[in-house]
Amino acid sequence: MVYFALSLSVQLFKGKKDGMPPHIFAVAQRAYWNMLIHRKDQSIIPLGWSGAGKTTSCQCALEYLVGTAGSVGTTVTVEKIQAMFTILRAFGTRSSPHNDTTTRFSMVVSLDFNQAGLVSAAHLQGEERQRASSAFSRLQAAMETLGFTAQEQMAIWHVLAAIYHLGAAGACKGNAIQALWGM
């Protein structure tokens, strides 16, 4: 249902020129057109208070760009973007006074485009915030209290890392938080 509503919104904005209301799709479309016309990299930086919707705006912008620009093969798809954010939210959120799913990591997402303007790859770099490190330490302490051995904990981390990497759609390089789609 959410994807249908997003898809309908994408269709309303697709192909429109200037004069669109302030909306993340309008911002994404302007960045895309500027990239095509000027052949220069563009950036979209969502800013705001905790719970303001920065992660959701990032996801919507990526879905819009991938959905409207298209991609080379099935390397990067709207479904893969959604799956990536599902995994990130499953393991990287906490409750706050403003939002039940406040993201506790910062991220930089970049899309690579080919000469025809199609998405050829997507890159995600994330960095946990201080609270995430603290929460991880508490999680480890709780697992020890419950009698999880070091080997059992390591097995759990390996499984979670494998799921994370598979969810990021293939080849990964860098540290455990950095994933690469494509080549």
C-alpha cells in the first residue's frame, strides 16, 4: 500500500519542470536535471531535528531517482532501496520522544549514473552514533548475563552481518557498515 501511494506521487511529479511545490521529489528531480544538464555531481542533504523525517526523505528521494531515471539491469531497484532501509531500520533505530523509529546512525548514500542518465550503482556508508555504540555494549552485556558464550555471540554477529550484506544486494567492500551495490 505504501509503495502504491509513493508510486502515485512519483507519477504526479515525473517529467514536470520548475514551479513544483517544495517536496522531496521536486528536490530530487531538480538535482537529477542539474546533473544531466551541467554534468556535475549533485547533493541532497536532509537536515532537521530528531524525528523530522530525514531518513524517510532520503529513502523517498532515492526511490524517486531510481524509479524515474531507471537503472542499468537490476543492479539498483526501488525494491532493493526499500529492502536496504527495512534492514537499516530493523537494526539501527530507537525510540525518542518525537518518533518511535529514530535512526541512530548517520549515512551517506550516493548513486552513480552512466552517460545516458541511468543509475549504474548505489553506495551506502553509515556511521553509528555514540548511542548506538552504547546500546551495542548494553546488548553484549545482556547476552552475557543470559549465558550466551563468546562463540554464540560471534555466531549471531556473523549471521546478522551476512543478512545485512545480502540485503545490500551483493558485493560489499569496506567495513561492516559500508555496502556497495553493483560492481
